[in-house]
Amino acid sequence: MKIYAVRHGQTEYNRQHRLQGWIDAPLTEEGERQARQAGKGLKDVDFQICVSSPLGRTVSTAELILEDRPVKIVTDEGLKEMSFGDLEGKPIDEVFDPAHKCYYTGFKAHNGETPE
């Protein structure tokens, strides 16, 4: 069995360098283009099923990749991005030191999750 992992296309929050977490920022036109491009690259893969986070940005990306293929998309809460709690929507550089290579090390937001 082969498993393919694909990240969602660019969202408005990605473009604005904001923490996204569980906020469901929509794909930008660029994000839609990226998803369609990934679909072209994966056009010869005979997918049996697609498992996605339930967030709209990931489901939209999956739909654009799969295009008209008769592949079922199943959502799984366990695939959602980490919740940043009260920090969601804030500019990344205001929350994390830009010099850190890993944003999540030792991180815990009020009303959010830890990386663990």
C-alpha cells in the first residue's frame, strides 16, 4: 500500500503569515492553482480513498486534486492542525521568535493544544 501526503493549498492566513490552527481560512486563487497542479502531478495514481482533515481548506484541496475522479473523501478530526487557541489569527511574528527553527517547541496557547 502507498500513502500520499499532501498539504493544503495556500490560504488567506498563509498569505498574511497568520496562525491558522482551527480557523478555516479559505484557499486563495494561488492555493486553488497549487491544488490543481498537485492533481495533475498525481493524475496517474489510482486512489482508492482520500482521508482529509474536516477543515474546508483541506477538503477543498482534496476535491481540486481529485477533480472528477470517483474517489470518496473521508474526514478525520485527528488530522486537524494543532489548535492555537486564543492566538489563532494573530501574525506569526508577534507570537513566535522568527529565529526559532521549530515554532511549536514548548508551546502552549491559552485555550489551545500543546504539540504533544
